[in-house]
Amino acid sequence: MIVGAGPAGADLAWRLASGGADVVLVDRLADLTRAAFSSAALPMAAVREHHLPEAVIAARWHGWQLMGPGSQRRLWMADEPLGAVLDFGALRQWLAQRAAAAGARLRLGWCCEGWEPMAAGARVWLRGPDGQRSVWQPRWLVDATGQQRALLGDPVHPADRLVAGVGVEWLLQVDSQSWRRWGDQLSFMLGSDWVPQGYGWVFPMQPGVLKLGICRLQDPARPQPPLQGLLLQLQRRLELTEATVFDRHGGLVRSSIRRREPHQRGPLLGLGDAVSTANLLGGEGIRHAFSSSAALAPLLLGALAGDAEGLRSYPRRLRRRFGWRWSLSGRLAERTWLGLRSPEADRRLERLLGGLEACNAEDLSALLFNYRFERYGLRALPYALGWR
């Protein structure tokens, strides 16, 4: 049984069902297109790797625009599309339908009220959309509930502390002139005068629709201005106040920097954001959720065939997939976003961005999506390590 039909849970259900397993996929939402918060920008390599259909692609983009600190503006463009922005609700629906077509049983609108270990697996209590209750006894139970970690719980060891980022995003209906201005690149607003301890963005969706959003790390050591006010300020500065806001949503990202928290408790396994696969540097989670599914699926199929010991390698396999750059990107995220609250921090960020001006758009994608910091050694690594 998999609780949570996000990208990680639905992808795992498809992989397991395709491998012959009896799979139940549970989600509290009856309609997976609802509550669809995700910036959902992917490189084209990921679109091809996961065979994503046209129906889930809202837009393709060719470049990067970085605005700030202050009035600075930098633009990198490529001849071919560098990536896509997905319709996240359509993606979730397609993933769940693909899992069902492979044989997974969907229980949409059902909540998991609790679970307990048993000698032969787990006992799970579910509540349906009309209040009806049901008890299940799966051999293995997977927590794919995202940062909520509804079944696995938060890590308790101080070394595995969770760093949290909160985001708010609006969907805007814009005129053709605004669409042409923003519709061919991913745009980020950087600097303490834009979003203290965070960043803003404008992403294209379907023609005439833009995503306007902000994300920042939560800082328990000091007060932070309300996100709503920051988003309104961003809208004004970008001259998008005439746009019609037709959807508002938000969400929370919580991940540990080193990803050393437990991935298993008896018959319960964590998946996706429940084991910190959301990257804090850019708040990106979809690709990494797929990675956790790809790592866990063959091990679970082996466990169902009698090799439960193989599951011990799950955390190691996942760390190998992410590589050494993962923890470095987390350190860079903490240093950049939490420290971005003063003119001095803006000048430090300005030096880093200035060092990247010689890059082309493809190089920048490799840096921001694949965390290829070593390619910019003297420019990026000293900043990430706190040397300047």
C-alpha cells in the first residue's frame, strides 16, 4: 500500500504494478488536479527520460533570466528548448491513470488514519470520502505523503534537522504583450530588496498564463515579512498588476541537508519528500521524487519475492543517485537564502552571478539542474563553502 498519489507515490505504484505486484494507491484528494502547487520546471532530458506526454506540458522554455540584486538583469538564451513547465495537476492525474492501467488499485478521497506493525506486515486504517472506514493488512506500507511525513514522522536526531521553505504562487491571466515578455524563459528575482531570504519567479504556462511566485527559507531566529505582501510587491515591480489572478496556492518544502534520516521503520518505507528528496536550492522535487521511486521499486519487488534484506541498501542507493553534489547544494541553499537579508549579502550574490556571465544557457542549466558546481570551481565553490 502506498499512501500519497504525488509524483513519487504514483510512479512507484506504476513500477510495482508493472512488475506484477498487487498495489493499492491511496490519496486524500478525490480529484488529483486540486491543490496542485509546484513550480514544475524540468529540463528536457527529464521530460524525455520519464516519457512525459504532451498533455502534461504547459510550456517549453529556451532560456534563463536572472533579475537582481537591485536593478541588475541577466539573460541567457538557447536555440533549442532547454526544458518544460508542467501542468502539475495534469501530471498527477496522468501518473495515477498510468498506475491504474498497469493494475494498481486507486483509492482516491481516502485518508490514512493510522497504522501499526504486524508480524506479516502492517495494519492500516483508512477513512473514505463518506466517512466509511476500512482496515487493510498490506505486506509493505509506503509513506509518500511528502513533507508532512504523515506515517514516518519527522526525524528526531539533531543531525537530521529539517530546513523548511514556504512558497506561494499565483496563476495570472495576462495580455499578449506581457506573455511575449515572459513566455520564453524561466525568470528569477534575486536579492534582499526583492524577497528577503528567498527568491521570486515568473514561469510561463499556456499562452496567456504565467506563474508568479515566491519562496523563502523559514528563519526561526528573526521575524520575516508576510509572504502575501512580498508577492504583491513583486507583482507591482514586474508591472503585472493589470493581470487577473485566477488561482492562488502555496506549499511547504522540508528537507534535511545531508539526508541521513531513517528511510524505514519495520514494514513502513519513506519515499520522495518524506525522505528529503526535495532540493532546497531551487525547491525542486519532481525529478528527485522519480529518482526515489526508481531506487525503491526493484528493492520492494525483491522483498515481495522474499529478499527483504535488500531493502537495507535503499538509503545508500538513493544517496548514490543524488551524488556528492546534493549536500553541497543544500549548504549553498542555506547560505544563500537564509543569509540574503542585507546589502552585504546582495553584494556577495552579485559577485557570484557576475562570475557566471560567461556561461551559455546550456551551462547554466547544468549548474542549476544538475548542481555541476565543480565546473565553475573558483567562482561557485568558494561561495558555497563560505570562503567569500
